[in-house]
Amino acid sequence: MKYEKDVTIYDIAKSLKLSAATVSRGLRNHPTINKHTRKEIIDTAKEMGYRSNSFASSLRTKKTNTIGVIVPRLNSYFVASVLAGMEDVSYKEGYNLIISQSLEKVEKEVFNAHTMFNKRVDGLLISLAYDSINIDHLIPFFKKNIPVVFFDRTSQNNESTSILIDNYKAAYETTKHLLDNGCTRIMHLAGNLLRNVYAERLQGYKAALKDHNIIFDEALIYTSKLDEEAGYSAADYILSLQADKRPNGVFSANDTAAVHCMIRLKSAGVVIPNDIAFAGFNNDPISKVIEPNLTTINYSGYHVGEAAALSLINHLKGTTNIKTTNTIVLRADLIIRDSSVKK
Amino acid sequence: MKYEKDVTIYDIAKSLKLSAATVSRGLRNHPTINKHTRKEIIDTAKEMGYRSNSFASSLRTKKTNTIGVIVPRLNSYFVASVLAGMEDVSYKEGYNLIISQSLEKVEKEVFNAHTMFNKRVDGLLISLAYDSINIDHLIPFFKKNIPVVFFDRTSQNNESTSILIDNYKAAYETTKHLLDNGCTRIMHLAGNLLRNVYAERLQGYKAALKDHNIIFDEALIYTSKLDEEAGYSAADYILSLQADKRPNGVFSANDTAAVHCMIRLKSAGVVIPNDIAFAGFNNDPISKVIEPNLTTINYSGYHVGEAAALSLINHLKGTTNIKTTNTIVLRADLIIRDSSVKK
DNA sequence: TTTATTTTTGTAATCGGTTACAAATTAGTA
DNA sequence: TACTAATTTGTAACCGATTACAAAAATAAA
């Protein structure tokens, strides 16, 4: 078991009879280095199998070229797409991602934020856990001027940029679409209203109702975690309602809840969309599998990830200032499928 | 904009009138430190808001407490679950993950492996890209004795551990199940046979046929990328076959292809399972949404991730030796749903 | 040729922990 | 009390790259 010793700039320096400082500069294309010398340095470096020691460098420069990412959970299609977008951008720009999940729990989010802080990430990308009430755990970042970019599940504050879609508008349009298609009693499957995304979707829903002169009915709001189980429970709730109290349309804040609600209702004999029309949110792969296919809001996780990473990196490189760019709103489109068009 | 200077062990040392060495030892529970002194050190560290500088530490110890992960793509449910499992274990053990995706391309996989190597990860977790032919790009790791653990898409070699399921057995059982349910001509939707997982599934399929005295028919093997598009194409292929050449059962190497193939066939009037029975692989969320629900192999990505990370970390901590533990086989179960039970 | 400039390279300190080895302190024993 | 052994703490070098400042070399101007 032979460990070949790592090649350092000193080895290169010795081999070229130069000083380590010159080698260091040469490798980084420092302007004061003679181009001929630089070429020699780079060539020998390659030849000797040199690889830069990022710790030595980070220790000295206090830059890590690492971005921390905290997501609610890794195993969701949307989050996976977001990460894919972030990864693409980051690698191109020479940054690495350290990824962690809060599992929707505040405590883990706090813990992860601490870890990221201690690992001295250059910046942080975060989507808040289901029930994070405040962002006190990010104060150390703000204090040290480490940029933080929120995406999707954001938090209003002046210290950082947020990447999101116009949830209000998307929800408004979706609700309007249901109304235009003959729905008169629309139930809304809502998420935790602490989270901007869910609060805004609810607002958009309410606004659309109001504009169509429909009185908002608290009994038609079903708040949950929006997971499979919640979808089933929502269906049970609907089935438990008296016939005249039942909704004839459902707008769910995500596809998972919508789809599983549909499944349960269908097995109970409810006909979709004629008895109850459905619309979801996210354009998850399952929305194209359920029958009838689910009308939903298409909202590219990949682009969210790209935008978030890009925004952070631009700030790190000094191109833009994070405090002036407060919010970036991405496009989201209503995709109309069979689940919402009554025949 | 005030940057408070970071607290170092020297600051703590000065404040306690001790040497930095003692502080360093105290913080790491070194045995030669007096418990009373240790307590004082830890208390003042907390009080002063000390956070250890991992670069200084890594520079000296040549350990990074970071594990590199390379996956084919981030945006799949299976991969996301694997990462969730890895993340859980790693964080508990004090390791961070650096995650990257090869996007199924060899070149990016090679590039990512280089980056990981340069970032000096303590170990590497990798699932190979769709068409990686060899693992030459991992040679630097082997040479430097940096442990590598393969998961799912593995590669046979003596240098590293592999985490997988018994694909052969799972495929055998699935095929047998279809045969037992009256299928006589079973088509197999295969993936790239360079990848162990797909090659073994094909072998299991073949073996089951043989044991049931059914002659293997090359025309019933449809090799593809197993994505949505491939599912549709497979359906088109089936529909293009003469009635007597059509399969009455399909065993797909993943759920995505199976489900989309089903969708297209259904819209062409094919009745599932009576005309054609279906079985997939992975237990993706869509398998529970498609109608009829898809029979599939349940195979916990989470556990794969856990096992892979644990195996690597145990090796790093010296608990086990990666060269002796060559393969870890995880449980996989056939879940029988309506898509395969003819009535 | 001499002096002033501009280019290019070198010196040495620094970043913050870690650790081999030495020194000092305390405990144990005769 | 004197001396040996065990605990505890300190000294100083080191990990490898970066950079302020100094010095040397090359070029231009007088």
C-alpha cells in the first residue's frame, strides 16, 4: 500500500527553480507573471499530477467555493428537479453543493443551518421546513454577511433574495378556470399557511371566488400536510359531507394530495370531473398518470434551482447585490387536462 | 457592516491562560486533558462563540469529513430516496455530502469524479451512468486508497464494495409470477445491458422462462432508456406486431417505462391485465396511481442509501474493511397489484 | 552610460488547528 | 523526605497556498 505523496506548489517550484509564490501566481493566471513562465508552470503542474489543496487555499482566503443547500426533503420530484438545476449552474461556475434535508422539522433545519455555518459555506440556498416559524437560525449568516437565497418556501426579509413563482396569480387562474368550467363550490386543499406558497395560493383562491361573487366558505378549506394520507383524508371528508354541501370542484395546493384524493373518491363512485372537477399544483409526474389526467400548474423546479444558484453566485462574484434584488418571480403556467373540464 | 473576527483556539487559550495545544486537545476530548480543564475550555468556547475551522483541521489531518456522491440524475424518485438515506446516516456520523449528477453521460461522470478527487473527499459513493464502459476514472481513488462504494448501478471489481439487491432473483420471481398468472408470451423492457442491474434482470427473466419451458424470443426484448418516451415506443412496437405475435405479458425493468407503455396501450383499447398483464420494477409512486395499479418490485432506495453510506463510513472509521466486504445484498419484494392478475 | 520605470520574481508572514516531543506538575511509594 | 512514575500542559514545527512588501531583472528615457 504505497501512498504517493501529494504534489505541492513547492515541488513544482523546486523542479522549475522558482519560488512557490511565483508558482502560486502562475497557476492562478496572476497578471504579473511572465506568460512564458506561466506556461512552464502550468505544464509541469500537469506533468507532475499536481492538484491544488483547497484547504490550504480556503484557510488563507476564507473562501470555500461551496454552497450549502437545505431542502425540506430530498425524495420529492420537485426538490430533485430544483437540485438538478442548482447542480448544473454551480458546477459550471466552480462551486460545490453541500446538501441536507430538514425532513420538515424545525430542529433539523436549525441543526443543518449550524452545520453549514460551521462548514463555512460561501452562501446558503434554503427552502423552509413545513413549520419553521422564524429564521433566527439564519441570523449568524446575516451577521457575517453570508448571502442567503430562499427558494419556493421563502421568508420575507430584507437580507436576502427570494426565488418563487407568483403563487397568488397561479392559484387565481386555476380557481378561475374551475369556476369557468362550471364549478360553483370549490374546495381548497391547503398546506401550512405559515409557508408563503400555501398562504398565497389560498389568497389567490379567495380572490378568484370573490371576483365571481362566490362567498368564501371556511368549511371548504382543508388544511393538511398535502401528502398521500392527507389526500385520502380529504376524500373521506368530502364523502362525509351532505350531498348539498359537497364541493363540485377541488383546487389542491399540490398534486400529491389531489391525486390521492381523486383515487379514493373514484373508488367511492364519484365521477371526475363531472361530479367533482380537480386541479392541482406542481405538474408532478403522477399528474399525467392519474385518470383523468390532472389539470395543474406547471412550475419548473429545474428553473427555480437554476435561478436560485445563479442569483447567489452572481452575488458572490460581486455581479449583483443581493439586497437590491429582493425577489425573482418565475413563470408558471396552467396546464389544462381532463380532470377539470366537465362534459 | 462590521465583521466580527472569528474566535480561534488562540483566543480561548489567551482567555484561559492556557496554550493553544491544550485548548485543541480539550475540544476534542483528548484523554490526557484534565476533566476540569476540559470543562472550562468547552464552556468558554461556547461562551465566546467559537467554531472550529475545518480547513485548518483538514489541512493538517488530511481528512475532510466529506463524502462525494455521484448519481446518474437527481430528479428521480429512486435517486432522491437513496440520497435521503445517505444524508441521514452521514449527518449522524458527522460527514457532509457533496452531490453531483452525471446526467447519464460518461464525460460528466469522469469530470465529476475528478472534481471529487480534487476536493479530496474521504470516500466516494457512486451509481454509474447509463453507458459508462469502464471505471478508469476511479483509478486515482483506488491508487490513493480512497474508498469507493458502488450502489445500484455497480461495477464488479475487487477494490470496492457494492450495495444492491438480487436483481436476478427479483426478475425471476416477477417473471414467474406473470407465468403463473397465465402469461405465455412475455415481453421484457430492458435497460442498457452494460449496467449490471439491467443485465441481471434480463438473466432472471430468461431463467424463469427456461424453467417453464418457454423458448426465449429475441423479438420480445425491447431495449431502451426506460424513460417515458421509451414506454410509448414500446407500446407502439407492441401494437405494430401481428396479433399472434403480441405478448400477453410485459415485464419492464422499471416502472416509468411500464406505466407509460400501459397508458398508450390502454388508449389503443388494450385491456390490462386481461389482454396484456404488466409488471414493473422500483415501486415508484406512479405505480400506485396507474390503473390498474402496477405489480412491481419494491426496493427501498432509502435503505440502499443508508447501507451505502454506512458501509463507507464504517470503512473510514476502520470498523470494517472494504476489500473484504465485497457485496451487500438488500431485500426486494414483489408487490402484486391488479396489473398482473388476469381475471 | 546612467537613471527612472516597468515587469517579473522572491521573502517571509499568515491562515488556525494538530501533534511529536519536552517540560512541568501531581500522585504514589519507599 | 526523597525519588520514581503518572498526569497534565507547553513548545514549536508543520500542513500548503496566498499576499504585502521587497528586491531583482528588463526596458525605457535622459
